[in-house]
Amino acid sequence: MIFARVVGNVVCTRKDEKLVGTKLLLVQPVNLEGAAQGTPLVAIDVVGSGEGELVLIVQGSSARQTRGTEGNPVDCTIFAVVDTIEKGRETIFSKRDDFTKK
């Protein structure tokens, strides 16, 4: 599982029939401080996330293990929207207080 920030939408007017009706989003992997790490990725969104949200993604065979992606040609899936992150006894991220969202 990888933390990522949704940074945009990907629109494809032509795509494999198994992907028709799916939402594709551009996600930027981030560290716990919110700093970008690595290259942005295109992910299938199965939870209804939106631009600016902190999400959890999976890649590889794990990306095809949700109800919405099983048997589909996907390599990256958004499977959760992060509400809070606690480390020790400290809340280090709260969606309610996330001012980095646009």
C-alpha cells in the first residue's frame, strides 16, 4: 500500500471494454509529510475519490483484487480515501485539517 495524492483526471474516449465506466485519476505518491515521491501514476478509482484527496493505492496483482477491478487490465488502484493517520499517539494527518487540498 502506498500513500498518494490525487492530482488530476485522465480522460480516455477509447479504452478496453472492461474499463468502460471506470474513473481514471492521476495520482502522485507521497511520503508521510506529503512530499512527492517518484513519478505520477494513472490509477483506477473504485472508491469515489477526488482531486486533492490523500488516498491509498496498490499496484501490480493487488490492483486487480477489488470488486471493481477483478479480471481487468489494471496496474494501479485507489482503494481507500485516508481520513486520519496516527503515528504513536499523535495524529499526523487529518482530512478535516488538510489544507493542501485544492
